[in-house]
Amino acid sequence: MERRTLWFDRLFDLGLPAASFPELLERLRGAPDRLDSLVDGLSAEQVTRRIDGAWSIQENVGHLIDLEPLWDGRLDDFLSGLDELRSADLENRRTHEAAHNESRLADLLTEFRTTRLAMVERMETRREELLAQTAQHPRLLQPMTLPDLMFFMAEHDDHHFVTIAELIQHLPS
């Protein structure tokens, strides 16, 4: 399977205006539906199959769940007025250790939906307070606004949705 640009090699143009908040919120709110649609009808064997040593479809789903506490924590960082957002585990230890392939896909999809929609609601209810904040992203070394963080999250979702779609294309018939 051909490898795309690694997530950690991507660069981002930040500085999105506050006016982009509604569209970005809808991207984040719609992620669980997009994910459900992407994996609908796949068997347990298909979603747990690894190709070329890469994470399986189900492990990609689990990884999205594993990052929800980071995104939620970064919201806390904004609300606390911190100068720098908390760092991610760049080795993805949580995902590597989670044994997501031993879970049921339906349970993972439900967990992603529950955690993501709770975060979207939190963003929505704290919108005015959060839109005024900026903080430095620890890896990108750039200041971020809430819309920037939301864009970053949505792009991360899409990165894994594309990975899942590519894995589906490489499943045996």
C-alpha cells in the first residue's frame, strides 16, 4: 500500500478567523456519522486486518478515540489561559497498547460518537470564552486559536478517514 504524507510531517497555515467556528464545529460534529458510513458493512475480520504492518481499520478508529482526551485537554488549556497547549504522545503509546482489535467495532464507534459530541457541545457552550484565547502548539511552534485547533482536529480525522478508505480498497474481495 502506498504511503501518504505522515501526519507529523504535515504543516498547517494557522490564523483562522473566529467566523470559521460554525463550519468547523459542523465538521467535528459530523465526524462520527462519516466514520460510521465509512466502515458500514465491513466484517470483524476486515476491520481487524493489518496490511503491511500498518494499523488496521479498527485500530485507526481506536486511535481517534485515544486522542479525544488530548483535544479535550487542549480545550481546558485554552479555558485556563495557558500560554502553551499540552503535548501529544508522539509515539502513540496509548493506541499501540490499547488492543483495539480485541474490541467490538460497534463499541468503538459508540465511544467515538459519545466523546466527540460531548466535546462539540462543550465548544458550543463555551464559544465566546474560547474564541478570545490563543496558545502555542507545542510541536508546530505556532500560536493557535480555537478555530485553528478545530481545523487541526478535523484534518486529523480526515487523515485517518482517508487511511481507512485506503485500507478498505486493499481488502481482498
